[in-house]
Amino acid sequence: MVDIETVAAGGTTGKKLVNEPSDPVLPASSHYKPSSAAGQSAAVSLEKVLTTPAVRKIAKENQVDLTQVRGTGPKGRVLKEDILLYLQNRGRGIPNLPPVSAPVSSPVSAPVSAPASAPTPISAPTPVPVVSGVDQRVPIRGVQRLMVKSMTAALQVQHLTYCEEINFDALKQLRSELKSSMAKRNIKLSYMPLMIKAASLALLQFPQLNATVNSEVTEVVYHANHNIGVAMDTAKGLVVPVLRSVQAKSLAEIAQELQVLQDAALKGTLTEAQLQGGTFTLSNIGSIGGTYAVPVLVVPQVMIGAFGRLQTLPRYVNSRGQPATVEQIEDGEAQVCPATLMNVSWSADHRVVDGATVAKFSNVWKKYLEHPASMLSDLR
Ligand code: CO6
């Protein structure tokens, strides 16, 4: 049961307790009939209303009583858009006014001040239900408290953010080949382990990005181990457990460790040790949604990446299936093909990292993912 307050056209409010969200509360001036009544009488009233056979067909298929649909055509004729609007509103639980000519058998009477012959306004304002309640004062504790601390620290750091688009066509193919064999070993292979391994391989070439900086900003430590934090969404909020020594681990080991951490995060059993010691962070916000996100550094680390949602979009390719140049497009030597794409956004501590280094790192990471076989030559 929900306590709903309604705001009538004149701005006055009323209150009603209702059992279902589909039981809309109306101002006293509304000419509303419950939609269930429409369903019951649909068969009998189809012929009485001025409309077209196409509209009658839609009404019949959707069990709509046409007398309940506001007709906006000449002489109150019900047009196709009228019934489509009615169906759309019915789906959202929004009441629909009956046609001007339809007899109103609603128990709710017309406003006393309105003369009987006064035309019904074409678009009466829809009542806006307002759910009432009491304000709550909630202390910021636990995981949320940690977020306050880490975000306050991040605010001290001048971020730079660099974005890129990655073509996942080859990686998608590779993953589908590996997925079933991994599954036989009880290992779930999402894209994350591949993206984590590619980041670690790229970090071998850019050790200055697998780093932490002291609070006085007088010293940077380039870490030998790639301890990669992975942002995880849990019922209690955002947590960032850490996969240790990724540079020394196989894809299967990374996938297994990720699964262990993800399970613990969801159960709320992550230990402090599992949450500490990160040297680089990745966040796959795209598994929830979004195309781009600007990530915030996990201070004192100097770099973080956020992944957007995988999408299939059209892109120009040349005869070798590679991204076409402007000349190839202009010379008609390119065609538009569907591509599986993902956006990445890298944020870095601009006090100690410059944009060019981030761009070069990103190019290497992109190459590993777009040509995943190239990872093999650099795996240990
Ligand atoms: N696009 C589309 N589909 C995806 C994606 C993206 N980016 N990522 C995963 N998936 C798919 C994935 O392939 C799985 O599909 P199937 O294998 O076919 O089953 C499915 O979604 C479920 O994947 P799952 O989430 O279970 O595993 P994954 O290893 O990809 O991710 C995780 C693990 C722990 C990172 C993830 O579950 C998670 O919690 N993501 C949210 C992280 C988060 O909250 N980040 C926000 C931090 S704040 O970054 C921040 C800048 C701001 C916004």
C-alpha cells in the first residue's frame, strides 16, 4: 500500500491510500474510468465510436474500449495516434480522458462550476502523484566512509583524462574460443581478465604508470609488482579489491582470482589485506552501463582506467578489414561494417604523469586487445 498525494490542476492536493500503482488517484475534476472497465466492455462498444477499421483492429487486439479513448479528429474521431497514446499511457498507469462525446459513467462527478455545454479541454493536465513520507537522516559509515576519505584525497590531485575507442572484434572471437575450455576448468572468462592482462603487459613498457606518489609529492615509487585494483559494485557500495602480481600470472589465474574477489565482494567478506596495496586500478562501469566515464584516482596511485559498455556500431573498413583512411573512404575503397567497440577513459595524476605518456600506454594496451595474438609474444 502506498500513500499517494495528488496535485490537481488548480494546484490543490489530496491524499489517498492505494493498493496498486495502477490504481491512479485523480482530482475531483477528472473524467476518468478505470482501465479494467475498458477491458470488460471492449467487445460491445467497438462499433459506436467514429474511427477507422485500422484503429478498431488495434483496439480489439489490445482489448480497448474505444469509448474510453480521447478522439482528437473531426467530430471526436479516434485517430491512430489517439489509441497509440492511450496504450502508451495505459502501460504507464496514466489515466486517459474519454472522448468529448462519450457519456461519462464515472462515479467521479464533473466540476460544479463547469457549464454542461462547456467543451472539455483537449489536454487536461495529468495529475502528478507525489509519494509522501518523512525525511531520513543517515550516518555515513563503513564502505561509504572509505569513499568519502578516498574521494577527498583525490580532490587534491590535478587529474588528466584521455579517452580512446577499442575494437573488440578479434578479442570477442578469442574469448569465445577460450570461454568453453576455461568453463570446463570451472573458470569464468569475462573480458576483464583479458583487459587486466593487457594492462599489465603495457605497464611493463611504462613502469612510471604502475606507481604511487607520496603526499608531499617529492617522490614517486615505481612498483615492481602489478597489484591491480578492480572496482566492484556491491550492495554496500564501491569497493576496490586488489589482484596481486598480475605480471607473473596467467590469464586463467587472473580470471580465478578475479572470481574469488568478486564473490567475496558480493558476500561482503573481503579482508582488509585484499583491499590494500594497489598500484594501478581498473573499473568496468560498462558492465552496468554507460559509454564513457571519467574515473577518479585511487590516491596515491597515479593512474586508473574506466571501461564503457560494449556496443556494435558502424565503422569504415578497408579491403583488408582494417580501419579505413580518409583517402580510402573518399576513393570509394572502404565500406561500412558493424564493429564491436568499447570506450576507455584513462585518468592520471597530472602532477607526475604527462598526457603523452598516457596516450602511448593506451596505444600499446589497445594494440594488445585489438590484436590479441600479439599478447602471446610478450607473455612470460
Ligand atoms: N560491456 C558489455 N558487457 C559487459 C561489459 C561491458 N563493458 N563488461 C562485462 N560485460 C558482460 C560480461 O562479458 C558478462 O557477460 P557473459 O560473459 O556473456 O555472461 C556479463 O557482462 C557479466 O559480467 P560480470 O560483471 O559478472 O564480470 P566482469 O568480469 O566483466 O566484471 C566486475 C566484474 C566486478 C568488474 C563487475 O561485476 C562490476 O562490479 N562492475 C562495476 C564496477 C563499478 O561499479 N565501477 C564503478 C566505479 S566508479 O568508475 C567509476 C568513473 C566512475 C563511474
